Amino acid sequence: MKRVLIIGATSAITTETARCFARDGAALHIVARDQEKLNRLKSDLEIRGAVRVSIDIFDALLPDSHAEVIHQAIEKLGELDGVLIGHGTLPDQSSCQNEWKSCEDAVTVNLISPIALLTDLANYFERKRSGNITVISSVAGDRGRQSNYVYGAAKGGLSIFLQGLRNRLAPCGVSVTTIKPGFVDTPMTADLPKGPLFASAEQVGARIHKAMVRGESVVYTPWFWRFIMGAIVVVPERIFKKLKL
Amino acid sequence: MKCSVNRFESWGRYPKATQSVLSIHSPRARLPLPNESETVLPFGLGRSYGDSCLNDGNFLIDTRELSHFISFDEESGLLRAEAGVSLAEILRIFIPRGWFLPVSPGTKFVTLGGAVANDIHGKNHHRAGTFGNHVTQFGLVRSNGESLTCSPSTNPELFQATIGGLGLTGLIVWVEIRLTKIASPFLNTHLIKFENLDEFMAISHETDSLFDYSVAWVDCIADGSSMGRGIFMAGNFAPPTSSRPPRTLSLSIPCSAPSWLLNSLAMKAFNIVYYNHQRSKVVDALQYYEPFFYPLDAILHWNRIYGARGFFQYQLVVPFQDGAAALKEIFARISRSGRASFLAVLKTFGGVESPGLLSFPRRGVTLALDFPNQGAPTHALMQELDRIVSEAGGALYPAKDARMSPEMFERSFPRLSEFERWVDPRFSSSFWRRVRGSV
């Protein structure tokens, strides 16, 4: 993959994926909220081997501005071979329950914004008739739980959107990849006792790179989450609703 | 068997510590500090063996997010990167482009910040000195809010105090080093079997000017006339070659091994087999850089083979004068105690002086030993070794230590009082409190 667009590029996981592409010698267009972080990542990726790195700022809370983000990316890279959409926010469930505004922001960043980006990207790749679109969803979207169902609903909606898009683009040789990470050991979880279920951002980021290059469909990372979620999904609702999850 | 995946422990897994973790997101971010009187200590990859990377009852600053390269100059080899970048990352990127670390320790899983803070050394100490000798400048953030650039000419006192300063002078946020140009990632290696310590000293003396890199493995179970026998390994980077890097197989020890596994019989067997697997006196071979420099990195979490109680490393240096006698006495002690060291490594240090006030390497012979933690008898043995080291005018390495006395520490580092002036009041470690009383 020679020309790759990465949106939400400065997060721990997407940074690692960008580094894999840099090592491959790809040209990268990286987009995120913070200019300083983007500059820092640009130098890093250039030293690691990226042939060219361009940057752009965007605000996930303003989906109307997203068409311009895609336009800029195509202009900078000439052509796109792959796209990774990796921005997102983990909202506080209790504040989502207490005020609609928190819910709205969470759904905008995690669902509306990716859909806004994907609308133009899908049409672009459909015309191009090759390439890969990868989006980071979450295992939390596989079943609603009381502890984070607003986040879960947004990610679940995103997963279904991607499922449909994959179905639409498959005939023209464009792969759509849904990434579902489990627990990732980032500074956010530094104080939690780490069980064997935790993966590193490096591990997950490298797995995403592999999935993009191969054009896989749905990727649980680490792999065992496919079985954990498979088990969780089949618990009957009359039992599930009484569980503290 | 217990599977612990706590990242914030030391490599020897002794002592155990409980600490909270703060993170820093960028070199320009404000230094995270706890509200009260608690102290902080930077934490990298936790390859210090004892308690110099622990801050029991206090806070650690996780430097993992300081993972970005900042700049590289193809002409001079000057590389600037954030302090959490590991040597493994540097090698992965720069080996294919014909560059190597100016000084490399026996593991590549350490960070740049840790390499400076421990002023690490490697197989080329006799030629190149310590890591600190190749640091051109670094960024240091202090608890008073200052963000300083330190080099031999700018803030020279803090430069000297921070190199080998055990993370106590502030948080190193970025480091600039000069990489070394290499013609290939292979080395022409030269292995010589030696019968005893005197022969090691002679070989080392003869070959130091011929080889950039050298180290020796010692069988510290053999006694009598073959006491101190072992294998001397030396090498130089080779000219361009058509050889291809070998496929690397990486194993991982998933859990703590049961404590009976590494009993003295197993260690005896290992030492005998290791010594005898090289049949001829001298072997020359072309070797890829990874197995030559990092033989143990192929087994991830190898520290778990020592079981849940952990182990001690004991690394000493003694001056050349009287050094051989002291080492013989040490080998005799260990042999008599029946507490074999699984791995014993011997190397000569050269005369290149480090800028670091608290730097460990100094002209002489260094010996590193591993002892499984078997409680009081292990401590007693190391205390006896302390006495021998002290009498020979030697020193112990803080990065490997979990038990030396404050007196032993003071004797090891004559510039200690000069160093102490630069310790940041909000920085401390379990090691520092142990060797300096309650600071």
C-alpha cells in the first residue's frame, strides 16, 4: 500500500499502524485534532522511512467539514490506496445518562463523523475500483451493556454501517475492514491490574496494518476476543439483562 | 505458578513494590507531580534488576508515550529521539541503513532515558567508554517547572549529574546521541576457550587493541586449577557481506517457573555443557549482530525462570591492580557456598572516562553474577563478596543492585556528595532511600 490516509492518527493505536506503513516506505497523509501532535508524528514517521508525510487538522464534532478533509487528502497524496479511520472517544456513561449533550457528542464523534467521512470515501473507492477502507470499531458494539451502552450503540451502529458498505463495495474489488479491539494497555488503563486479556497498542496497531494490507473483513484484536464476544452474544436476553456488566 | 503481567516491576522481580503510575504525553507537557509530598521516578522498560527503577509507596512516571523520533542527520549520524524510544526501535530502523549504537548493553529492550540514567556500558567499553560518552545533549524537565537542555557546554553540571544519575535529577524527555557507521550487520567473531582467570587476563590484555567488542562467559562452578575457566568472545563489525540475516525465533517464558527448577544441579550441568560445547581452543565465525550482542533477548521474560521470588544480579568492578586476586577469592567463595551463578560474565573496562558523576564503569575488570533469591544465605554470600570488593577498592553497579549497604554505596562512588546537590527534591527511588537513609 503506497498512499495511505490516516484519520485520528495521533492516538496510541493508529500511531503504531502509521509507523508500520512508514517502515514500508509509504506516503502518508495524517489527520487529527492537534497541530503540535501532528508535527511531532510527522517527523517520527519520516525518520522511520515514510517517503512523504503531509498533515491536516480536523474536528470530529463538525461532520459538515469532513468532505474538505477527504478532498485535501486526495490532493496531497494524488491517489489513495488505503484509509484508516481511527478517531473516537470513550464517553463517561453516567454523564451520558444525565445530559443529552454528552450523548450527542459521543455519537457524533464515534458514529456520525466516520459516516460523513465514509460517504465520500466510498464513492471515491467505488470509482477507483481498488483499495482498502479500515475503520476501528469496538467489541463494545457487539452487545449493549449497562456500563457503556452509549459508546456501544455508536460502535454497534458503525459496525453495521461497515457491514453494509463491505457488501456494496465487494464486487468492485474494494475491501472494507472492521477492527474490533478488546482491552488495550494504554496510559488510560495504567492503574488497572493488567490481566492476560490486555494487549499493547503496538500489538494492536501492527495487527491493523496487516489487516489493511490483506484486505480482511472483520478483525478482532487480539484474536481471542472473537470467541469471548461470540459467547457473550449468545447469552439469552432474559439472563443477560440481570447481569452486572 | 503465578502469571503476573505487572509492567512496573524490576527485572530481578525483587523487591516487590507498590506504586501509582503517572503518564506524560509529550516532551513539552508539564511534568506530572502528585499533590502532596510524595515523590516521582521515571520508568522506562524496567530492565534495572533491583530497586533503582522502583519507588515503593510513591509514584512512577511512565515514559512509554515519549516514543517519537525527532531528527536524524545522515551526514553526522546524530540522532535525536524522545526518551521512551527503545534501543530495539533504533536498531530496527537504523541497522538496515548501516548505523549502530555507539554503545550497546546486553539487552536492546531499554529506553534511551534509561540508557542515560544508568550510564550503561557494553562490550566495547575498553574502546568507546560508556553510553554517556556519546550523548551530545538531552532535554531535562525539573519539578520546579524548568525545561532545560543539557550538554557538556550548556548546564554542564546537570549534564554530568544526570548521566548515571539514576533518574533522580529530573525527567529526561529527549536524548541526542551519535550513531556509529557500520559496513554490515555481521561481525567477524573470535572465540577463545580459557582455562583459568590468569589466562583470561592475558587474552584480554593481548586482544583489547584488536577487537572493538569483547566479553567472556565464566564457569563459576569449576574450582581448583580450572577456577575461572570460560569462553572469551570478541568481534569486529565485518566488511560488506552477502550473508543474509538469520530468521529469528523468539520464545517467551509465560509464567514464573517453580523455584526448584534452577537448582544447583541444573546450573552445574548448564555450566559444564556450555564450557564443553566449544571443542577447539579457538573458533572464528561470522555472526549476525543480534545473537552476538543480545543472546538473551531471544527469550522474552527470561527472568521468570528464577521463579516468583526473583533473583539478584551482582555486578562489581575491581581495579586491575589486585583485581585478579580479588576475583579468585570471589570465585572460591561462590564455589564453596554451592550457590552457583547461572550466568557469569567477565569483561575488562578501559580508561575512557565517563562524564557521569555517578557512573559505574571505571578502569579494571567487571564481573556480573546471577543468584536466585534463596533468602538469608544468598544475602550472606553477597555480603561476603562486598567485603572482598571493598578491600580491592572496587564498586557495585546500582542498576543491578537490590541490597548493598549505604556504606558500600558511598565507597563505590567518590563523587557522591557532588552529585547529591543536583537531585531534584521531588524525585526519589526505593534504591535512593535505601542507600541514603530516608531522603
